[in-house]
Amino acid sequence: MDAVSEKQSSNNLTNLLKNTDANWQMLMANVPNYIVITDRNGVIQFINYTVAGLDNETVYGTFIYDFAPEEQQYIITDAIERVLTTGNSTTYEIEGVGDQLQAAWYFVNVGPIKEDEKIVGLIFIATDVSERKHAQQLLETRVAQRTEELKQKNQELNQEITVRKQIENALRENERRYRTLAAMSPVGIFLNSANGECIYANERCEQLCGVPFEKLKSFEWVKFLHPDDRNQVLISWREAVNNKMPYKAEYRYLHPDNTVCWVLCETTPELDEHNNLHGHVGTLTDITKLRQIQAQVQQHQQELAHFSRITTIAEMASGFAHELNQPLTAIVHYVGGCLTRLKTSNITDDIITTMQQVAVLAERAGEIIHRLKNFLRNGDTQMQPMQVNTIIEETVALLEPEIIKLQINLSLKLTDNLPLVFVDRIHIIQAILNIAHNAIETMSTLPTKQRSLIIKTQLNPNNKIAISIRDNGPGIAANVIDKIFNPFFSTKENGMGMGLSISRRIIETHKGNIVFTNHSQNGCEFMLTLPIYREENDEHQINNLHH
């Protein structure tokens, strides 16, 4: 396009903006998106007030890509080139700065502005996807403002019959523009009636659900939920509708081609001044990639926890070697004595007794190896109801060689008949073992008679199971208290610094908590709390873990 044509195109765009009606200007000033209108070359002609507090006077006549980091300006220029070449809208994502000068990501839809089938300008509609909650609050404010405006217009309709047609036409135009914006939205938007039936869904909703709107109307959308999620979604959705509450949940749609789409569903109830429910306005956000990343992170965490168990056992290897050496050495001596007697054909009852002792010692060595094998297994999370005292006893069995080697005075104060906990047995053993192993190591420099380890279980006042692990070592230095749960931080010369970090992650994954206290009379106490087992809630928890 030559310079004269470019100038004429810019003049046409300027005239088009000046002639835009007041309702359009009001809509541009109130939408929650960032909207910028430029000429064909990307020179800004108009912005709405939401663009980082800027206004038309400040940025008019500047290039839109001047507001992007230099290394990302090509993303904007490429998008402009695609629109001018194809005449169609396009999208891109770009990193920028939010209103509070914090890092933010934006999803931008760029579309052509046409006059007489010619592109005279570009419209940029940007959504701050890093501040979704804040955007939702802005949307709710806008809906409330719009509701108040509609009330006022209804009053005007009753007072001024002569202007009814004009207002109706204005409302229809606003609705057309709203539907246009909804169609361009990067998230699914839907409306439900007061009883929870779907009465509207935009095109993005259709894409996320995998079927056209005609198959989503009423309660038909339920049929396309993943079978494993359907009952839970229906129960929680019905609860939100019946109680006129906002709704937020993550679940899956199963498309006709058997692909799965994870969505974050968020809704807000539409209530009148009498608290009557008229329906829900909701959004669907595609979180499939996020779920895939979370699954990969969980797999890495499991592998890291497995590696930590191997490392812990390696650190305790000398104790296990000592514990295994005793029965194996005795077996060798007993068998040697039996062979000597057999060679002399002097078979007596002593030989039978000796062989029985050999069997007992072999079983003891086998039990030690079996406990190690179970502890070192690597596999999926296996949640089940368990007695916490049973877990403590298994942990102590693993610690026994180290306790014997260092001559630790172990005291178990286990409360009987405690409620069950819903846990992965190996993970909880690992969490306790990491802490107890650290406690034993800190006491290795103390005189033998002063080495004391107390493990206690009880039901605390908050109706949770509490596990206390206390030693009488030197405690934790004041200058490292804030760091002990940090990954890769260790006070030991050759320590990996993962034990306490993994213990805390395990306990928090089980909806529990872990704290520690330095005691004035020496020693440190770690307190682990776990919620008691409730069948309905914990079955839902295990589903979330496996997803």
C-alpha cells in the first residue's frame, strides 16, 4: 500500500473511532480485557483505561510493540503481518508487566478492522491469564454495574414509553457486541438457569467439552463428563445450586474421540435483591497441560523420594551390616559344629537343637532383608486406612540396627485404640524414619547413657493423630532454624539436605502438618499430625492423588 493509501486508511480509522456511539465507548471502558486499536502499521489510535493505567493522550501515535520487551517485539510484528496477509484474526502469548509492576503473561487476540472490505486498522484484545482470579472479580463488578444500569433503564422504560424502542435497539446492539466478545474469549463462557441447566455456551465451551452446544443444553452436558468424575461433579454442583453458592472444581470431559480434556470450572450465582437465584455465570479454562505437568512433577517427586529412601538406608548401612553379621556369623559357627559332629557320626540331640537355632537366626536375617525390600520399593501411591502405631512399629524395626549400634535408649509411648489414618504406609514410614534417623545421628557424640529417643502417639485436641519424635541431642542452631525444611540444605558435611524437605512434603500431601520445637533442657521435638480416617472424604482424596 502506498503512502497516500496508508494516510487515507489511517484517516478512515480515525473517523470510524470518532463516530463510534457512546454505548460502544462505555463498553470499551468497562470490559475486563486490555483493548488497543491501531492503524495497519501498529500505530496506536485508541486504548481502554485498563491498559496499565495509561490513556489515549499518553500513547496515541506510538507503536504498540514499543510497550513490549525488545526481544519479544517480533511476536507482535509477526502477528500484525499474519492478520494483514490473511485478513483473519490470530493470537499470541507474550510476557509483560502487570499493574503492580509484577511479571505477567497475556493472551492476545488480534483481529482486523475493516471498512468497505479493506483493512483500515487492527484491534488487540489481551487477557491477563496470570491474574485470573482478579479478572473474575473485575467481571463480577462489571456484571453488578450492568445489572444496576438495566434496573435504571427498566425504570426509564416505565416512565418514558416513547423511548422504549430506542432502548430496546440499544440493548440488542450491546448484546450483539457482548456475544462477539464472548466468541473471541480464550476461556469457555456459559450460563446456567436457576435449577442448574445449561442455557448458553460459547464456542470455546464447545471445544473444551468436545461437542456442539445443542448437545450441552439442559443437563445433557453431564453425559460428556469423564465417568470417574461424573458423580462427584454432580454432587458438588447440585450443592452449589441448592445453596446459591459460587462453584469451583477441576474435572475432565471425555470427548467422542476418547481424548480427555481437563478443565477448571468457576461459577458465580446471579442473585437479586431478595436473594433469589436466577442462575450461574461460569467459565471453563483448559488446564490439560497443567495437569500433565503436575503428573510429571508427581512422578519426579516419587522418584526423588525413592532415591531418598535408598540414601537413608545407605547411611544406615553399617548398622544393618552389624545386625545381619550377628545371625550370619552364628549360623556359620553352628553349621560348622554340626558338620564336625556329622563327620564323626556322633549324631545327638544337640545337633537338632543347634539346627533349630540356625533356622531361627536365618529367619531373623530374612526379616531384616524383607523389611529393607519393602521400604525400598518404588511404585504408585497406595492409600489405605491404617493404625498409626503399626506404622511406628515398622519404622522402629528399620531403625533397630542403628539403635543397637549406637546404644540409643528408645522409649515408645503409644496410645492404644487410636482412630485410623488414611495414608500411604511406605511414605509415612519414610517421613518418620528421616526425622528419627537425624535425631539418632545428632546424639552420636553424647555419652552413651544420655542418648534418649522418645516416640509418642496420641489424639490431639484438634481431633488429629499426633506423632512426636523427641531426642536429647544439641537441638537445632538458631541461625539455621528457618532453613531446615529447605531442599538441599544440610548441617551435615556430606548430607544431601532432602530428608526433612521430603518428610514435610509427604505429611502435607496427606493433609497433615509438621512442626518442631527446641527444648530448653536440650533436645529437639518434631510433631507430625495427620487427619483421622473418614471414609467418604478420604476416598475422594485418593481419587485426586491418582489423577
